[in-house]
Amino acid sequence: MTFTTRFAPSPTGPLHLGHAYSAILAHDMAIAEGGSFLLRIEDIDQSRARPEWEAQIYEDLSWLGLSWQVPAIRQSDRTELYKGALSALAEMDVLFPCWCKRADIETAASAPQEGVPRFGADGLVYPGTCRWRKTAHAVSNDVLRLNIEKAMECPQVPEQLSWHETGQGRNEIRTYQTACLPQDAGDVILRRKGMDASYHLSVVLDDTDQNVTHVVRGADLEEATPIHALLQRLLGLPTPIYHHHHLIRDDQGKRLAKRDDARAIAKYRAEGATPQDIREMVGLPLLSG
Ligand code: GLU
């Protein structure tokens, strides 16, 4: 299979130095292997995605000297793929509709009989309030969660999940005890309210569908990888190689966020920086020639 990497930004704000690092790294890795670099616009959250941010992504990446296989794909065009996977999971009886509001979850999670609220890879671990509901109860824009205990009982899910990790100087097989998922992640959301899928579901389906062999992304997503490996086993999808890179931080050591307009690529560009300057700022080798 062709060595294939991707950059998967959400068009919800300007790309900053952290995005530049991730995109250039994924691009350079693919070029070094004679492979392909793909672009995926993660606009699954249509309430936050904006066409002007998407346009800015193309502009910033081109300015950085990156080129990708065209056309770039856009998650908002892939409803059928996500629906198909949700139907398959409903068939396996591992989904349930969740009608809880955020406040309900916080209250239930901190109720004395439930013990101390737990935080995992996906925020507050869901206390299970709606787990008894059947998928048949779900209406089209309900939240759908994965019943993690039932998912673990599926025959295709092994006791130990594993994947190949190459980021930050590593080259190892990472293993994870599936039995840790209830406390580390809980009943994760696979379809958000009014959306076609959640990040976790769309990312595994899209990476497979685009034949991505190497997922290059920030270390902040390393914790989500067991959830992705579980979904891949459940759905019979291959697990790509993961390359979680360090995060680019500001002078105070905080990771950059979308609102860090001060670090936006467009701003450096407007101030006269060159793509080589950006590479230097994030500690990546300069382009020769
Ligand atoms: N869309 C995600 C972001 O903008 C990236 C997800 C991924 O690379 O897996 O942070």
C-alpha cells in the first residue's frame, strides 16, 4: 500500500503554528517515502465550520509550499459513510440514544452512589444514565453513544488492543488492555446532536476510506487512540500506523489553540515571514533549493 499521510484540520478558526508543524511533518514524511499526502476538511460540526476558514486553510497550506492529492475531501459530504457504520453498530446492538444534557451528566457522575466523577480520554466519563434505551428509540438527531461494556463483549474485539506508534523517536507496538476502556473512556459519543457522526467515528472511517497508512497528529490525541483501535476492531477496519508528534507551545508552555490568533500563519505571512521562517520557528528542516 502507498505510504499515505493526511492533514485533517477543522475549519473553525485560523491555522496556527501547531497546525503548520503537523501539516508540514505529514507532508514531508509522505514525500520522503515517495508516498501521498492528503487533505481532509473535518467540518462535521456544521454549526462551527465556516467556508472562509476552509478557504484560508487552502491558502495557508499552498503558501507553506504543500500540495495534496486533489480533491481534498470534506466530511460534510460523507453522510452516507457515517450512517452505514452507525447502522452496522446498531445491528451489533452496541449503540444507545442518549438524552442527557451536560448538566444531567455532571450531576449523575458526581452523585454519591456513583462515586467520584471520572475523567477520561473523552472528558467526563458518562455515568450510564441512558444505557437502557434501545437504538429503536432514537430519533434522527439524537446523540448516540457506544455501550462500551457490550462492545468489549463482541467476538471481534480482543482482550488487548495494539497499534504501531512511531512518533517522538519511538518505533514500538503499543498495547492497551481493552478492559481499561470503561474507566478510561466510557460510553463515548459516536453521533453528536444534529451531526452525522462524532470525531471518533468519522476519523476512523475516513482514515480507512482514504487508505491512510500513517496517521500523523498531535500528542493530545494519543489518549483517544484506544477508542479508535476499538472502533476499528468492531467495524473490521485496518489500524494504521500512528505518529503522535509533540505539541507546539507558546512562551508560557501552553499548547496553541484556535483562538491563538497571534500565532496564526496568516498573521506571520502578513508581517512578511516566509515559509522557511515558519519551518524554522517550529523546528522543522528547511526546504533545500
Ligand atoms: N480535526 C482535528 C483537529 O483539527 C484533527 C484530528 C486528527 O488529526 O485525527 O484537531
